[in-house]
Amino acid sequence: MSATTTSPAAMRLPPWLSDRAFVIISRLLALIILVVVLSLISPHFLSWNNLINVFRQASVQFVMAAGLTLVVLAGGIDLSVGAVLGLAGCLAASLINGGDVALGVLVALSVGLGCGLVNGALVTLVRIPSFMATYGMLWIAQGLAVIFMKGDTVYGLTAGFRTIATGFFLGIPIPIWIGLALMLLLHGILHTTVLGRSIYAIGGNPAAARLSGMPVRFRLIAVYGLSGLLSGFAALVVIARINSADSSLGDELLLPAIAAVCLGGTSLFGGVGGIVGTAVGSVILAIILNGMNLLGVQTYWQSAMTGGIILLSVLADQIGGARLNRQS
Amino acid sequence: MSAAGIRPAGTGDTGLLGRLAAAPGALYLLGIMGIVLTVWTPGFFGAANLTNVGLQVAVLIIVACGMTLVILTEGIDLSLGPVLGLCGVCSALMIVNGYSLPVAILAALAIGACSGLLNGLLIGVVHLPPFIVTLGVFGIAQSVATVLTKGDSITGLPDYMRWFNDGVVLGVPVPIWATVACVLLTFALLYHTKFGRYVFAIGGNRQALILSGSRVSLYHVAVYVYAGLLTALASFIMTARMNAAHPTIGIGLEFDAIAAVILGGTSFEKGRGSLSGTILGALAVGVLRNGLNLLGIGGEWQIAIIGVVIIVAVGLDSMRNLNA
């Protein structure tokens, strides 16, 4: 059943404009309009310092959204990314504050990986819909973070550890290097490895993937595990950046991560999109938030902004006829 | 097929064991909690505590009624919690600024209906995934509520607002009356109108509905609007109970409501489930929270425990469907 026959709202695009081209062109247009408007409104916007700031924020945002992108490409969703990040961040910050940086890093990564693997098992073996399994995990991870922190805040992390967020290499902040490296790595994984190709195959058509003999369950568990691992990694970057951690660390991070993936043009029905898109989405999101700052908009509006962005970008792709609707 | 729609999942076999296996998880949870609480905490079966549980679950049952319809259509509504906060904040602001109660009620209903309409249009007409749409609306409602109150709560409400929680009519507290009214209304709509039959059919076999030329989208949108309206009503009880309106008061309520629906045996697939199951489920969640409080287990553990309970309930449900 093709998308255009089941969805009354999807219009046919002109023949010279493919679905993917529509997504890419609309994002580039949004980016150009944003940059032009903001540089006209605020002369400060195009300064080197501000741009570096925007890209640093975009990189951190990208690291948080990278794992989610993989899950969405495989046709699932991970609503627990923010909460798992929060839990991993709290544990790591406490350990690092206690002087054990290596153990903190190890714990953050393994907690992330563990939560991700549990998500994967629940989705594939117990067959719980992914949004429900990861939504349950959201509350479990958040509850555990509150229990562990007992309402305390950990702040003032080791300067050496903080370098991963505050340091510079060749005049460029280290988070930007981290974001770039992660993007290249994941792009490579998605396009050259068996796991990467399976992600697209499973997201595009799970039945076909299974019938072709692919170990779908095993690969899906790996994808959720990878997403959790990346949440744990993102937690390290985030706590290094804000130099503190409390149990509410992950509360506000889910919406922006989903917004970055949607803005990046990855289809929520799986199989279409990529990690580079999410990087572009993170940059757009960072520019919007930076613009709101420059214009003096209250921070209270941020989640309305990200919520609106999610709705608008998904709506635009659907109306634009992009291959989003595969429900029968 | 139509009969299967109103019975809990997997009621094919007739033996006692089969029936037990098919009973919704809420029954087991209620049973376990009942035994545990009677043994450990003597106060549990006292009239005072049971009334307390009733008042606590009133809001949950009302919101869960709407959530049941949403989940029956194979949807989800994550925005109901923040929408409750937004409705409460708006009506409280209007009352504090001198508007009359009926105007404030109408305003809250309008906000609930509008957010439901937005959800419904994007899900039922444009066919976007429900969890992503309602998550977007979640963010918007949350933000607007916080902006309106600048993050504070609204206090100084007139005394008559307390009636929504403390009032007693014919010996029964007002929240219980409100809950009974909402349940009866939902029951009538779900089982005795064309709307209700569509709710089951949208989840059960939407393609057939579309092919038969029905106006599916209209009913699909109406489901989300109805959920929004019920949430707006519930916001008054919540505001009265707190004697203040907080922008974040509703957060997590959507989670309890989903838990109630799932524990009540309503399935995420194929439009299977029942309203009576949801009420059992809401009672189970209420008793669980009350019981954890009585046992001295704090709010932070409750979050994690209910997270586990919901996953186990959905997991059991999906396992059962695999075997059926």
C-alpha cells in the first residue's frame, strides 16, 4: 500500500522534485532564511564568537540525538534518551567528583548500554511497542536518578575531565570535534557495515528483512544498545559542559533530541534519512535557540518552540508527500 | 468480532484457568496489594483511607476514560498531563482576575478541546504518529502554562473553588460524583452510540472502515477532543485539591492514565479492551500509590515502580496475544 493512496493529505509533488529532494531543500531553505533573518536583526549573530557558540551547542545537541537517529531509522523510537542521559550523568558526576574519572566514564557508558539493551529486549523479545517500552524506561531511569541523588546537586567537576566540553583544539572547541568525529563514524557505520545496512532494511520493511533471513531481533537489540551507549556518552559531554548534575538533568532533553531528528528529515516510520541530516537538524535547532536568546525571548518558551518545530517539520514532510506514511 | 471488541484480550477459552489467565493485570495487582496492605498496614481498610483513595483516583479515572478511547484507536496521548496543568492555570488565572466561574469553566473546556483538536487533526487527518504529535503538544502546553505563571503557582483562589474537592452532595464527595458522571457518559458514548462503535472499529480495522466509505477522520478527531474535554474537567478537581494551580501539576498523570488503561486489559493493538477494565486499572494504580505511601515508600521509588508495573503489564498482554 503506497503512501499517497492511504493519506488524503499527502499531495503529489511535481515529477522533478523527489521526496528526498523536498526534505533536503526545505531544510536548506529553513537554514538560509534563519541565518539571513537573524543576521539582519542582530549584528552580533554572525560574529565568530557567537557562531562558535552556536556550533558548540549544536554539537552537544547532535551527540544527544545521534543514538535516537539510529533507532528511528530502524523503525522504532526511544523516548528514554533524555532520562537515561540524566541517570548516567548523575552517576558519572558523583563518581568523577569523588576523584575517579575513569570509573565515572565507565559507569556512564555501561549504564547507558544496559538501559538500551533492556529497551531492545523489551521491544524485540517481549514485543512491547517501542514507544511504550522506552516510555516505561523513561520513568524507571528518572526514578532511579531521583533515588540516587536524594535531591542533591553535584557540581564542580575535575578540570581535566571538563576539557572534553570546555577545551579547544586548533582553535575549535573540542565538542565540535567530538560531534564531527561521531557524525563521520556513525555515517560510516550506517553506510558500510552490515549492521548499518540492516538498520535501513529493518526500518524500511521489517517483514522483508526477516524473510530474507536477517537476524532482525538481534540487530534491533544492538541498535537500542548503541542508542543507550550514545546516551551515556552524551551524558559525559553534558555534565562536563554544565559542570554539575542533579536528578532533573535529563528532563528537558527529550524534546530537543526528537526535534533534531525530525528537523534532520529522518522519517519517523523508519528506513529513510541519515545521521548527517540529524547533524544539520541540530545546527538549525541551535541557531533557533541562539536567535531566541539574542532576541531576549524568555527561556520558558523553549519547549513550546521545540514542540512546535517537531509538529511543523513532521507536518511539512507529510504534506510534502515524503515517504512518511506507511501505515496501512 | 464485535463481541471480541468489548471483552478483555484472549477470552477464547472457557476453563477457570483460561479465564484467570485472561483477566486484566489490574485484578491481580489489586488482589496482591489488598493482601499485602491488609497484612502490613491495619489502616488500609478504614473508611477514612478508602475515601482518601477514592478522592485520589478521581482525577485519574476521569483522564483515563479519555485515554481509553485514545488507546482503543491504536493511539496514545502523552499531552494530557501538561494540558491538565494548562487548563488549571488558565482557569485559576481567570478566577483570580475576577472572571466568573462559568466563564473560567468554558475557557478550560475550550483549551482542552483545542489541544485535542490539534492532536486529532494531525493524527486522524494528516496521519502523523500519535506519540510524536502528542509529544509536540506536550511541549507547547507545558511551555504556555509556565509562561503564563512565570513558573510560579497561582494561589489566593476564592473559597468556592474548594467545593470541587471538599464539597459533599447527598453524602458523597463531589469528585466521586464527577467521576461517576464522566464514567457513565463515556460508557454511554462507547457502548451505545455510533461514535463508540467507530472507536472500536478504528483500532480494529481501520482500512475496512475507510474502504466502506465511512467518515473515519471525523470520529478519530472527536476521540482526541473528548479526551481533552475530560482532562479540562479534571483540572478543576486538581486545582481544588491543591487549593492552587501549578503549571507542572499534571506531569506524570498521563503516565498513570496509560498505566491504568493497560493494566485494565486494553491492548495497543486491534481495538481490544473495555472501559470497566480501565476503572479497575485506575483503582489498581491508586491503591498501589496509596499503599506505597502507607508502607512509607517515597515518591521517587513510586515513579520507578510504576514504570516497572506498566512494562510488565504491557509485556504480559503482548505475550498473551502471541499465544492466542
